[in-house]
Amino acid sequence: MALTSSQHEHPFSHLIDTLQTEKNKAQKYFNPQKLGDPKYERLPFSIRVLLEAAIRKCDGFYVKQEDVQNILNWEKQQNEAEIPFSPARVLLQDFTGIPALVDLAAMRDAVAKNGIDPNLINPKCPTDLIVDHSLQIDFSKCAIQNAPNPGGGDVHGAAPRSASGRLSSRSSQCGGSRGVCSKGSCSDAPSSSSKAPIVQIENTPLLCPFHLQPVSEQETALKNQEMELIRNKERLQFFKWCSKAFKNVSVVPPDIGSVHQVNLEYLSQVVQESEGFVFPDSVVGTDSHTTMINGLGILGWGVGGIESEAVMLGQPVSLTLPQVVGCKLVGSISTLATSIDIVLGITKHLRQAGIGGKFVEFFGPGVSQLSAADRTTIANMCPEYNATVSFFPVDDTTLKHFKQTNFAEEKLEVMESYLKAVKLFRSSDDQAEDPRYSEVIEVNLSSITPCVSGPKRPQDRVPVTCMKEDFLNCLNEKVSFKGFHIPREKQGILVPFQHEGTEYTLSHGSVVIAAVISCTNNCNPSVMLTAGLLAKKAKEAGLTVKPYIRTSLAPGSGMVTHYLNASGVLPYLSQLGFEVIGYGCATCVGNTAPLPESVVDAIKQGDLVACGVLSGSRHFEGRLCDCVRANYLASPPLVVAYAIAGTVGIDFEKEPLGLNAEGKEVFLKDVWPSKEEVQDVEEHTVVASIFRELRSRIQKGSPFWNNMDVPDSVLFPWDPKSTYIRCPPFFSKLSKEVPAPGSIENAHALLFLGDKVTTDHISPAGSIARISAAAKYLQSKRLTPREFNSYGARRGNDAVMTRGTFASIKLQNRLIGKTGPKTLHVPSGQMLDVFEAADKYQRDGVPLIILAGKEYGSGSSRDWAAKGPYLLGVRAVIAESFEKMHKNHLVGMGIAPLQFLPGQNADSLELCGKERFSFSIPEELNPQQKLTVLTSTGKSFSVVALFESEMDVAFYRHGGLLKYVARSMLHPVCLWRRELSEPAALKRLKTVRIEYAV
């Protein structure tokens, strides 16, 4: 219901109050305290936000008065009642945002073909899209890269070209000017006896014509940004068309900052103002780490692109009223512990506590020791311990942060006055304000010591003091989530190799990738300044990083570069190889540059467990680079420390980082800056002017973006030759009426999978392998491997994404008994690419299912992990358990998530995966209903249909959320919705009136 509706129309109009401030005109707000119910002040702060939204949005249809009462009665209704939540805004990043916008553009086409005005298809909820996931590391300080795009390319006979793709003659002599190669100065031109002409490969680092060494240039970031714009021009044009064609869509162009950084520094409001009302800021985003905003007291979490589209079109998020775990922080923080250490410590603690699907809310005396940046870093890791939200209520620390970040005094006054008026402001000293929680977990901050996380999963925390011993144990253990099973006689192997004319050796544990990346953690000024000060002290002590290690620094925004530069530490980071390569996600999503061939050859020769160390949030095996098996999450200063050491097999307390010029040992404690040093620098560099500069950059945009021409049309002009943007087939058979539920008869298992199948396994985001089904498709469009780009960049093309589904080289399919993107086509006995097998099944009219183990769909939010299987013909997934968000995505695409009964799985039921499976979908399908599955071998077993609500059932019956929304537009004033009637046990379809003035 619009806020401008007359008060008598709103069921809670009696709660409307007026906010009086000294410098602002009177503004209205809904005051839950006027309910006069003492339960309100006992509610967790995050639940109070849900309650306010339900009161304000109560319209009798999507949000009812009983929803408000259920939230108010949270203590009794938690984990029972299903409630709606309408966030204030939607946040998209380009990888996951482009499918959502492509779907909306396709939906416009669909309704236009049915005679409905396509202008009705607009986001009703304000939507921001940040282009930050397109950056690839084409240029870095020390690396020759034969192909900037993953996959490489044949360069024999190629004409010399400059980095911008223009023909270039490299005839000037080396030396005497900026941009010389690492070989130093030359006085003579190359001799005429050269065996072959010098070749400068297109879009690679500039090569010295005398030494074929990379030219060391300071414009690395600018070159990477230029390549990003050239490579993704077609996608960027689509984004700009969306910003013009759709109402309520704004786009932040590339090279501004990461989605979470921009959300924190620019988009966050804490208190929103609209149509004369003030209310709490809240957000859902198409990235699982949207929870980072919880650190500022803004409620938000990640949803799939499918769910985000529904919210964009005005529908609320449906969720079970969550349990809220109170995480009480006590004790004092160690001087060496950074926010990353605290994050990983809390992550492990909460993961072990089993809080999946719950809200977490932090309180206790330890909270006041955490800066706003610390809190956002902690909230960022929320998905890693499988919670929905990690909420820090607004307090004096939050207000201090916003004063530093250039909030106007008038805005701050409104924020503080409103939050205090509705009891959403927390006093850290008053324990009487502590809400009642479902349970309380206490974490002693003084027990947290510096640590890393890995080598394969973020929850596997390893104290830095035990790192060497733990890595050796990983070598010994059988292949598992921590083990590599390297024979003892091969653990001490040393493999020599040549790099830039110098011989080095690699061994198990050698660091070959060290990345301080833009994903999430380096938004924290304290940890980034600690890394910079450590680099400064290390350089002054004469320490270096070996040149073959792929080092990079991708700040979350220009703000980070600004304060690193202002504090004087950026040159020292650059001298160690941590040069700014651009702004956006890179290494964390698999966009790192290829390792030098000599390094790769050495790793393969010795079958080495080489290591990557990064300050990100995700590090699944093989994600950074196929040949790097062990990957560790660490704080930015520890990334720098391990890069200097060159190995993870080091005890920092007993072994030196290296030797200085005099041959004296230099230990980590000698170069680690104190908290006082870091705080002193932070106070003098992280100032309001930095945030003011970022806001100015966002508002001005870039010349490339501003000068880009896009069509001025209501419908998007699809280009049939495009390999980036295609009209998806989701609406190709859209009927006005809801199809009757049917049965799935004689389905084959497309895949038989085990535990912990992640969305990276289902729908990769990184490079497109040359021998994959997606590569074959792109080659049929006359693209070379160097032009493939990545799966993430091509999410607007269903043909690529469908072929990329289950294309991970790490996929373990029990139907074929080995790792790889293959499966068994049971009728023919052929082993085929997953796409080819699915295509063969679909041509024969055979429905498909997937058999899986525990935690199917864990990992990043990724809607193509549901859309891809749907387009492959998958109609159900039968698993022991599901990751909640991915399960919601399956429902949103019309795929049934079916769960084995407790204590049962494919093995206990003696399923081999080659059977045929049949089950019926009843006309009156209920949430959590049991279904019986029959197999062709005569066995039968029961499963639970994991539909959480009546809305889930409605989405499934319509064939997914997209068809549900589109079909509602074909009935301009009606939407078929399943509702409870009298008596409550009976259900019927009821026609209700709904406005679609979008």
C-alpha cells in the first residue's frame, strides 16, 4: 500500500507519528511502540525492523494484519509462522544482475505479444546495479601473459599489437625512460640474427623488444580497466539501456568499486525518506555477502536473481519467522588479532553451533571494541556459517562512522531521532536493553589469535602458530576437505625452474598466488593500513617477494587507494608486487591471470600442492587456478607476510621471513605494526574528503560510460548475432492459465552426486575451458579462445550458461566414477558432456532428476545454478539436504527440491543412479508434504517436498516465479493465489484484486 494512501485506508494508521527535529520539517513514521505491547521492547533489533516493514506495508493482500501479530509474537511464532518482508531497495552486481535484467527485458517482450503494455514491466522497488565483477587481471607488475582471457590462444604469426589492440612497432631502445623492462638498459639494438621477429601479443603487457620482458609501467590499473571496458562493451550497453528504459533502475558503471564497498560507502542510508515518511533502510541483493551491510545496522541479505526480480516487481520476500541467536562478545581483543582473525574465529564458532538459516545478532561489552569497518567485515562472513543475517544494531560507533563518511548534519539528526523514537538505537552500556534471544552464544574475543582459513573451505580455521604443522598434516591425510594424500617420500621434493633468467625452486606449500582483493575484506581501513605498514617495514628491512608469485591488489574502491596513497604506504605495497590492478572482483571469482608457464610446469612435474593466499571470502579448490590445490583465506597483512616468506610451511615465531642486506634474520614480529601505529595513521587518512571524492566519481561517471550510445526504445532490440545477450526461452510457452500439476514418469538421473556440491560445481563463474560444451558453442560463433571471456560475463546468454551447467572440472559424478564435466547417458551407455547427454534425453522426451548428498547447492548465490538445470530438463533434485538459498532458487525455477527422509540416502536405499524414477504431484500439494518415489527396479521410498510456504507451492505450480509474475500481468487486475479458507485445513484458489501500477 502506498504511503500516500489516506490514513483511514491503512489498518495501522493509528500508529502514524510525527518526527520533530530542530533543523528538519516534520516527517511522519509508523511507531510500533504505539501498539502498547510490552513484547515489542523484548524483540531482537532485527525482528523490530521486520515488524516495522510489515506494519508500513500492510495491504491485506501481500501483508496482512495477522502477519504483524505473528512478528510481534516472535517468541512463540519463531520458526513457525511464514511472514512477508518488503525491503527498501534491491542491490545487484553485474554477474548476477544481468540475468535478472535480461529476464525483465524478455518479460516485456512476452507481455507485449499478449497485448499488454510493456511499460508496465518496471521495478517497483528501487534497484541499484553495480558493475564490479567484470575485471580480469590482464596486466600485472611482473607477469607475461600470453592471453588475458582464460583459455589462451595461438599467437604464432600474429602481428604486433599494442595493449589497446592497435598495431604497434616496438623499435625504441630499452632504458633511459619510464617503462623499462627488468633487464635494465640496453645500448644496442637486437642483432639481425634473431631467430624470429618480436611478437607483441594482443592485449598483453607491453614487452621490451630487446629482452621480451614485461615493461614495468605504473598505469597497470588503467590498462586493466581499458581491457574491461573493451571486452564488456556489449554488456555495458545493455546495462545503460536498462538504466534508461526501466524506471527505478540506477547503474554504477565499472571502475568505481566493488558492490559491497559502494553499498557501504554510497548507497547505505540507515534511515530512508520517501513520500513524507521515514523508515529503516533495508536491502536484498543478488550476492550472498550482501549481509555485509548488517554491520551498519541495516537489515539485508542475499537472495537469488529469481527472488530479486520478484522484489523488484513489488512482491515481498517470503521467509519463515527466524530464530535469532544472540552472539555475546566479551573479553578484549589481542594486539596482533585483526578483524579478519575475529571474523574467522567467530565463523568457526558459529558454524560449529549449527545456526543454519537463523538470524545472528551481536551484543555484549565486546561490541564497543569493534569499529564500524570491523563489524561490516564480520557481517560479510555470515554465509560461511550459514546464517541468514549477522546484525549489529546502530549505536554511537555507527553514528561516528557516518559523521566521518560525509553524512549531512540534518541527515544524522533525523537518523538518530528516528531510531531512538522507535527503539532501534542501542546503548552499549545498558544491559537492560538486551533483547530476548532464541539462544545465546558467548565468544571471548581475548581467545582469538591470528589465523588463516583453508586449505579448501572457509570454515576450516588454522591458527597461524600451527600453520606449518597443519599443512604437513594435510599432505599426509587422505584426499578430503583438508587432505591431499601425498606419499611421505615425495613430501620433501624440490623442483627447480627458470623465471626471467634466474633459477628458483618450488616445493609443497610454495605460494604462487598472493592476492589482496576487492571482494569484501579489504574495505576495512585498519587491516589494509596494517598490510601497507607491514610492507613499508619489510622493504625498509630489505625483504622482497619472489617475482614468479602472482601478486595483486584490487581495492574495493578508489577510497582504499586514496587512503593507502595518502598514508604513504602504497609505493611499498607496489614495490613488493602488490600493485593496484583495478577495481572489482578478480582473483576471488577466478579472474586471475595465468601463472607463468615455468611455474605451472614445475607444479605439474612435482605433482606439488602449490598454494594461493588471499584476503577474500571464498576459496573452493581449483577456483583461483586449476593447478593451485591449496588456498587460504588470510588478513591482508598475512597475505603480504606469506608472499614474502614464499611458503605456507613456515612457523613465524621460530623462522624468519628472510634476510636483510646484512644477512640478519628478519622475523614477522620485527615488521608487524602495532595497533597504535595503525590507529594513528587511520585517524589522519580516513577522512570525510575520501568519501566525498567517491560520491563525486559515482555521480560523474566515466567518459567511456557517459559517451556510450544505446537505443532509446521500450523493448530491447535483441541482436541475433550476440554471444553476450540473448532473449531467454523462459516465456516461450507462456499460457494464461495455470497448468494442471502432473506426474514425473520414468525420469533418468542426469547426475549422481555426493556431498557438498557447490554452486561453483553446478554453474561455474570462471574461465571457459577450451574443450567444454560452451567453448564448442562459442567457436561455432567464430570466436577464438582468447575471446571467450568468462561464464560470469556471459550470464546474459542462456546458450552459454546452459552448456556451462555442471561444467566444473571438479565435479564428481558417481555415474562415471571419476572427476570431470561428464555423465553417463544410460539408455545408450555413452559417456557424454553433461549438456550433450541432457540434450539427448530432451530430444527423446525423457524427464530428468539429480541425485545428491548433503548440502546440495552450498556456496555463492547463483541463479543460473537453478536456471541451467531447468533448461537441461531437470524437474527434481533428490538430496539429503539443501543449502537454503539454492533450494529457494530451485523452487523459483519450477524444480522440485525433494529430501530423503532422515537416516536415508541413495546408498542406504541401494540406488545406483541408473534406475528410472516416477512420482506424482498431487492436485492439493501442501508445504513439506511427503511423496512416494517408485523406481524401475521395483523399489519405493518416501521424500519430503521442501516447499516452505503456500507461495512456494504457487511458484512451483506456475512453473517458477518468472512465469508466476508474467502470468499475473496477463490478468491485469487479477492474480491467482492459493490462500487458506474456512476451515483452515481446506485450501482453494481465490481471485484477489491487485494493482500493477509500476
